[in-house]
Amino acid sequence: MKQIAFAFILFFICFQKANSQDISLFQQFNGRYDYIAIGNTLNQAENNLSQAFCEILPSSQATLTLPNNTTILAAYLFWSGSGTGDTEVTLNTTSITAEDTFTVDFNAGTNGLLTYFASYADVTNQILAEGNGNYQFSDLDISNVLANTPGYCNNRTNYAGWSLYVIYEDSTLPLNQINLFLGLEIINSTVQDKTIVLENVNVLDNDNAKIGFLAWEGDNALNFGESLSINGNVLSNPPLNLPDNAFNGTNSFTNATDFYNADLDVYNIENNIQIGDTQVTINLTTGGLDTNGIFRADLIIINNIITVLNSQLPDATVVLNNYDVACANREVTIDYSVFNTNSTATLPANTPISFFIDNILIAQSQTLNDIPIGGEENNQISIQIPDNFSDIFILQIAVDNDGSNNGIITETNEINNDTFQLIELIPFPETTQLQSVLECDEGANQATFDLTQALNQINQNDYLSFSYFETLEDIATNNFIINPTNYFSNTTPQSIYITAENNLCFDIYIFNLLTENCPPIVPEGFSPNQDGINDFFNIQGLYSVFEQHELLIYNRYGTLIFKGDNNTKWYGQINEGLTNQGKTVPVGTYFYVLNLNDPSYNVQTGWVYVNY
């Protein structure tokens, strides 16, 4: 069964101009809950009928009687009166400080600009401690305001009063949703019609639906066009509240008619809402002609609205617990939890979860299991952030969101499905250039390098470890060089990258591998006997290094017997002269002239011994 109750703090004053603050959701409770309200006026009589008083009473009392076998969930104290507000009051012997105060200004014509206030405070702990019994409200002091601004009393809008709302749990109740809205909205003789639409209402059934309101400054004798309607239906509760006099100083909780300049009334509205409704429209009117044909109107100030809905629905919320980012990587790993805390039904498995950046969908997930009332589910997802987003962005996680901002689950609260987190990726580090590492050319611009020599240019104490890579792409895939101390380069120059890891990320250094033509090493002899060992005049570091060299071999008589180059090696055979070409030279000492044709080196001469 759906039970719905509304309560209003309404203020009625006859003025021409006012400012207002929109009513919005303040608190929500879901469970086997209901509420009760008590309160009293601080006016000694109806101020519109009696002009014999201006001051308010120092205190007033009311009795709280909760149903048997109930547990107090929350309690809020509201108070209101003329002036900008007294934020320090007393309930029984406990000092109360307002948690928030709303004010509104009115141009009262010849009576000047007048201000009225409404305050509230959470008094749950006090009501839990003191329970049922008599409650005395005191120390609301507006005496200076009334004394120094005679317009209040001249306009007969000198008032003050209080009310206590208690939200309680009763195991015999159906599962209900209680919404408490706060704000300050008005109507008056200039704006004679006010409509307030309450969203986030899910009517499952309407049996025994009710509405209640708390109104200040209502006068029994001033019933000019006053009406309160729900979804187009005017409410009444005779004999206490007639259709054209909703605000008449009555309290239908106690059937009292001496709640001067205040109303605390409850109406049955089961015929005013329909199953399936998702919002409730409240309409207030004021203004009409008196018996003398003079137009008169009250000013109505709405300060709070409370709804009680029979509701068996889940309530999905999501929290980002933690996220991890890696250095030079656009993947974000997110730990999150989905809750079903403020609910009256299980949140089903496969409830969709969407992840957005700048309202653009980047990833999706879903709950894995049914989440019971009050339960939660933890999960993790890794998301690759597209390159078109900056390194710093706000991630939005939305539960019960199919990726198109549509929900698939009807919930007790449809506006609390999102959470937002500022995330900062660690970008790919900039590279720092180091000096080149040089080794002797082993031929064809190839050489073997000890890559760790480059570390001599880095303060190694700043880092935890070092890795070596051939390309930046290899860094991204962690394809590192396995043996950096004995690295063979197939071609030079070649760039090598170092990642120097620190506690947060790593720095990148780059250096080039270069080869140089080192002095060749000439052997003292060789044995061209075709045994596969030392068969030619193998000058180390000559061939494919000094590619333009010329090698001349002379016998002991000074006769040129061989001329060689990069493609012609000396295997002990004669290729110069008119005779003996192709023959192998005899054992003996021969003389060489080596012209490297490199400006860095002079022509080298020496001897070599040939033996078989």
C-alpha cells in the first residue's frame, strides 16, 4: 500500500513584495517509517483579532506521544517568527543552535520593509534521550525586533511558534519512503497562485494517503480565497479545516482550535493521487473580496514539505573507492562499490553501470549479484582512456545508467546515481639527450657496445633501476634489451633509450651508438696452407672498416708481388709482375705497405712472415 503524507511550514502575511528560496530535497528515509508532529504557538491570541498585545510569550509546551513499540529515527525542530531570526533557542533545558535559517523580505507599504525567518535544527539525540513526554520551547527572543520595528505589530504580523517532527520506525508499518524538503517560497496579493511540483515520487498504491502541513500566521477570521490543493483537488477536513479556510489556527493532531497564527493539520488524500504517479503537484491560492467588496489576501510562505510514501524500491548509489594509474600509460584501474543503503527492496543483479568523461560514454559494467537492502557490492574495472581526452579529467560513474542516461530500475531516489572523481594520468615522460657512446667499427658500421656506459652521465642515486630499449614503442610494451652490457648493433648510428625508474614514474634518456675506424691490428704472420686456420693475411679491423684501403706486398728484393683492397685479401699468392702470378710465395719474410686512405691515419709499413 502507498501512503503519502505532506507537511508544510506556511507563513501568511499581507504584503506586496517578497523574495524566496526554492524548496529542494533535504533528507530521505526508507524503511518501515512514519512521522509525528507536535508544536505550539508563542502568540497569546490571534493577532488579527486582538491588537492588545505586541510581544510574544516566553515559552510554550507540547506533549510527544509516540506509538508503542516504535524506534526514533530522526527528529527536527523548526521555529519561526518576525525579524531576521533568533538562532539560539531552548527545548526543555537543552540549548539549540540553528543549522540553517531562511529569511524573506516584504514591502509592507507604510509599515516599511519587514523580514520574517524560519530556522531548523537536528535534535535527534535529545529526543532519543528524553523520549515521550512534555517539551517546552523557550528563549526565542524577537522583542528588540518588535520594539524597534513597529510595522510588525501595526500590520498585525507579529508572531512566533515552533514545531517538532519525529520520524520513527514501526515494524508493523509497510515499507515507506519519507522525503523532507526545505526552502522558502511564498504567495501574496501580487502573486496569488503558487504551484510546487515534488519530483522523485513513486506511487505504488494510494490507500490511506494523507497530507499534513504546518502554517504560520494563519487567521481564522481571514479566509479570503485561501485554498490548498493536491493534483487539482482542493483539500478540506471539516469541521477544523474548510475548503476556503485551510489556515485557521487549528491542530488536527490534537483537535485544538487555539493554535494561534499557526496550523498543524492532516488531510486524507487517497483520492488525489494515482498509482504510477512520479510527481505531486501542490497548489496554494490566496486573495478575494471581503463583505465590503474590498480585495484582501494573505501571504503564504512555504518552508518545508514532508512526504511519506509506501514504497518497496531499491536505491542504487555508487562510490569510487580508489583508482590506480601507471606511468606513461592511459589505462586507469578503478575500484568502486555499489550500495543499496537507503532502500526498501533488493537491487537486482545486472544493474547497468556507465563511465563517462565530458558526458561521453567510455566504458560500461554491471552489478554481478542481487544487492540486499543495506548491502553493497565491490568491483573493479580497467579503462583505456582515449587519446582525445586530456591527461586531467573528471570521471563520472553512473549506476542504473544504460549508457544513454536512461535507468532500467525504478528507485526510491532517482537523482543520486552518480559520483564524480578528478583523475590525473601520468603522461609519457619527455626524453633527455645524453652524449653518444663510441665503439670501434667491427665492419659495416657494426659494433658491440656496453650500454651501461651511458649511466656515467646520470646521477644514478636518483633512481631505483634502469632498463634499455631500442624504440619508444618498446618502452610502451616493455620490450627491453636483455643483455645491455654486450649489445651488438647491426647498424650505426643507432638510438638507445633508457628508462630510469623512480618512486612515481620514470625518466627517459636517449643516446646514440656510434662507430669509429680504430687502428687496424696487423699480425706478424700467417700460414696459407688451406687448413682453414689463419690462411690469409688477416689484418684485424681493416676489411669492411677501411673500405677504400690499399695493401701492397713486396718480397725481400723489393719487388711488388701483391696488390689488395677491401675485396681482395692476400692468401699468400702472387698477383703482380710478369711471371709467377697465381703461385704461392715460399716461406719467408715479406714487407707490406698499408694505405688506409683515411685522413686520420698515415700509411703503415711493416713485415709479415709466411710459413706453411
